[in-house]
Amino acid sequence: MTTTPSFQHDVGRPPAAARQPTLRHVHDTALEDDYAWMRAENWRDVLASPDALAADIRAHLDAENVYAEANLAPVRALREELKRELRGRIQEDDQSPPLPFGPWLYAMRYRAGGEYPIYTRAAIDGGDAQILLDANAEAAGKAFFDLGQVAVSPDHDLFAWSVDDLGSEYYTIRIRDLASGQDRADRIEHTDGAIVWTGDASAFYYVRLDDHHRSSQVFRHRLGDDPANDALVYEEPDPGWFVHIRRSLSRDFAVVTVSDHDSSENLLIDLRETDAKARLVEPRRSGVRYDVEPHRERLFIRTNADEAEDFKIVAADLATPGRAHWRDIVPHEQGRMIVQMRALARHLIRVERVDGLQRIVARPLDGGQDHVIGVDEEVYHLGLEHWLEFDSDILRYSYSSLTRPDEIWDYDLVTHERALQKRREIPSGHDPSLYVAQRLFATAPDGERVPISLFRRKDAKGPAPLLLYAYGAYGYATPASFSANRLSLVDRGFTFAIAHVRGGADRGWAWYRTGKLAKKPNTFSDFIACARHLIEVGATEPKRIVAQGGSAGGMLMGAIANMAPELFGGIIADVPFVDVINTMLDDSLPLTPPEWLEWGNPITDKAAFTLMRSYSPYDNVQPQAYPAMLILAGLTDPRVTYWEPAKWAAKLRAAMTGGGPVMLVTNMQAGHGGATGRFDRLGEIALTQAFALACVGGAA
């Protein structure tokens, strides 16, 4: 085994970012920003057309990319080796288990060498498969291609699909005639990608994005009509609320969910009516969340109403759906979070999480007893798979663990028997018995026990280099699921760990609530506590930890870089939300008003401003040594705009007294999610893994 090359340190000076100080006063506090010029005034135009970016800003981002590549030159061969390894673990001619829907079996497959999926169907009673959409052909010649949703019409004659070809998350909806294989003239621009067909397939519903990139309006498009004449069915005027639409499993309704980060309300559109109106279920109330699943003449509702912090399930008659008529079906139980529900014709399904571990519970609707689908493992992940049929006794679910690849099972809700539909194959080979997954707990400064999921080889010896990942926001629980990509690091001696920090809902809704707004600093101290605990138990050593997080998790990376740089040998910040104060003060940005419920409103609330300013990564860069840092950005990212990471990189270099290097890599042809092709994205993964290896070593 040889030592992994480190960075190139004689590549010259990093790009010189001009310092153009701007000054403003907020709550009697002076805010000076040397790099505000990186925010293009025409940023909305850049989302729609990247070529609209000002020449000086583009030149700076290009120079940053050149500088990063020069620093990473010693690991160029390693990156190529990693890409080959990562690709070797992908089943190139893969296919999903077919989904029954009416007389057809629908499936998604990949061909060898194909970047994107191919959607097919075959008759249930036999026959050759018909290709509905080959996304590889549609993506040909495009620098970016992200398929949104696909939806087959109820009569099986039409195939709706949506695509974003810029990375700006503006999706265009198209309709394909399955008899001819040709797309119709109907074409809807600037949508969020969701599509819900009416029952007679004469029209469909969709959500349009406004000028601020907010999903705010539901329209009905009648096939053949000019989209300019589409009927507006619902409009949300509050800039802090977002609108989403989906089809109920019963296929009788479109469910319109309107929500912010604190509350929600739902409306129903009857798909059996030609010109249906949106009917409100229960008016919004601050702090009350609920989602609904129509089931013939009643509704099942998952909600946190009536102080059910970890949610309960209630039922109501469809004719009288309001809260006054709700009756408990699955009562609230503190510490048992109900995270999802599904209503089949004869069974109510729920997914629960207790102390970070999941189980699936099925309840017969004829009054039978609950039965549990669980796994007897220390660390694992369960999830409900997509399903098309309502009148079915089959539940499809997925299972994986940190050591074991994904499996898809069909569970018979009557006989309680299960049948394996697919087990993910690793073409280059994988033996789960060579690895071990563990669950540890770190103690936070306030005494809370923070879960850590750990994955390593059984034959690993002594303190090891370690990659510590976390997200910690919006109530998202990070699953302890399998990732073949991690094997490249773990097989080179790394330990992989997930810090299930507050801000997520890994241990129930209180876990989220105590990691947001005024309690947001718990997220940072939890992560640092996890790093220190892993050092204390001998899993790793100071400076041998590489921290990684993206988006809101990238903000976490920026905070811990300022607070405890001595612990980390490297930090990977993917599309990081780091310019917190400036972004939250700018209500013209697409996501700022909705985000005030997650972080606070520094415009109107001085206490929120003061707290936010105390941890905002960009505002707390200081003269100290920083670890080596890899910062990733997307030019057309509407969520974390490109200038946040660009400004941060410049400020870090101007202030730091040692350490580094600080490298900024901006994908000039993608947005928040980076590359979309299943092989194209491997280059980005190989980049982060080579960086991690260069930071703290490993066997090359």
C-alpha cells in the first residue's frame, strides 16, 4: 500500500478577489461586506440563461476552478481510479421491479452505458416491452438534463413527462402520444414538474412557479388548448408558503398541499369532475401540520394537532373533513414519530420511527390487528416504495443497511408473507460480512444523547481516518442506508459516520424543534460533540476527521470550521448556505421569506438577527488556521445561490493565518443537485473522495 498524494502547494496564488467594501446598518449594527459584488444583479436571468452572467464574475469563477484543479493535480490519477471503482459497482443494465397498473406492467430500466432511465411497459398477459420514453435520447446534446415526473394517463394512451435542462429547477411538461410515440403540441413552461391527470384524461393539473421561483399557483390544462388560457384553480398569495400537488392513491383526487416550515393545509380537487374546484380540508393554523389521504368516502389525516408532537392519525368523513370531525385512529405516542402513511383499499399503512429506527405497521381496515414489518438489526433503513394500484393487498417496501445493499420486497397484507422482488447487485463484488455497522451515542453540552451511525471494515485497526457526515435541518432524518460509493473510502481504511444531530427529526419532532430558530446552535455543538466522542472512543484522532455536509448541512460545515477547526483535517461543503445574514435580510431572493420560520427573521427581530450573526459562517470567519476545504457550488442553483460559496471562499483566504488550501469548484452547467447522469455524477463523488484521502490519508 502507498500513501495517498497530498495537495499541490506550489500552484501560485489563489484567484485575487477584488475587495469592494459595502456598508449598511441593521439594528444599529454595521455590516460590511467586501465581496457583495459577486452577486449578479441579473441573477434571475442567469437562472434561465447561464450565459447572462457578468463577464467579471464568470472570469473569477473560472479562475477558481482552474486554481482548484491545480491544487488537486497530485490526486488526478486517484480520481480516475475512484471513478472506475464507482462505476464498477453500478449494474449498468439495471431494471426496477415492474409495477402493475390496469392491464400493464410499467417499469424503468437502464441500458449499459446509459446515463438516464428508459421507461417501458408490457402487457400483464405477456408480450414485448414498449418504450415510452428514452431519457438518453432526450438528453442528447444537452449539458444538463434532469427528468422531473412521469405520469401515465388513466386510459393508458398518454405519457406526461417534465424536464429541467438548465439546473434552475424550472421544469417543462410535455405530453407523448403512446400510439404514435410523438409528443403533442402541448408544452407547459416554468412548472415544478408535478403532473396529475383528470379521470377522463382530457386535462391535467400542474403547479406554476412565479417570478420569485416560488411554486404558488395550480392550473388545469385542457389538452389542445393554448397554455395561456389554462384555468387557475388555486393561488397562494403569501410569499412564505409553497404549493405542491400529487395524485391520491385512490385516483379520485388531486391533493394540493400548501405549507411553510411551520404549518400546512390541504385542498382536494375531484378528478372525476370536468371543472372541479379546490376544496379546503382544514384551514391553516400556526404550528399545525397535517397531510391527507382520501379513501373512498373518508379521509385519513396524519397531524400534529392537539399537541401530538410526534404525530397521530385521525379519520374524517369526506363530506365533513374539518378538524371538528376528526377522530383518532392511531393516537399520539411521545417518542414514536409517525413519518408517513398510505391508504390502500383494505389496509392503512404507517411508517414509524423510534429513537432513529424505523418500522412499518399495517392495519386492516375491517377492524383487524396491527402487524409490524421490522428488521432485527442495529442500524438499517426501511421505506415505502412507489405503488400504482389502490385495490391491492400487496405492499412494496425497501430495506437496506449500512453494510447490506438495497432490497425491494412485496409483502402480502393478508397472508403476511413476503417475496423478494429485487436485490441490488454490485458487479465488482461486495461481501457484507467484511463490514460492521454500529450505533453510538455522543453526549452534547446540554446532556442530550446524539446518535451516531458508524460503518467500517471488520479488520480495521486502531484510530482510523474518518468521514463524518451530517445535515441537521428542516426535520429531515438522515437514513442509515446503504451506499456503494462509500466502499471506496472504507476499503481504503476510512470509517464512515453519520451524526444524527438536532435540526433533523431522527429522534422525533422535538429533535427538530430543538435544532431550529433560537436553538439552532445545538446543531453545531451536537456535531462537534460527535467528533470529540469518536476521538475519545478511539475510532479516530484529531485532524484525521473529514467533515461533510451540503446545503443547510453546508452551513453546519461553515459553523464548525469557525468553532472547532482543530478537530478536522478537511471539510467538504457542498452548495453551502453560508452567507446567512445577507441572504435572510434579502427578501427578494426566492427562498428567503419561507426560510424565516426555520432560521428567524433578522429584518424584524433583533434577537434573531443577533443570534444569526453569532453563527453565520460568512460573518464569523476569523484570523485562524483553517482545515483544507473543498467548497462546491452550482451556477444555476436557485436554493443556495452561487455567490454564497464564492464570497465565503474569498473571505476565508483573506482572513486565515494558516492551513488550507481553500478550493472552490463551481459547476457552470448545473444547479443545486450537481450533475444528473448516473455516470456523470461519479466525477463529483470521486473529487470529494480524493480530497478526503488527500486530507487525512489512507491506502491508495
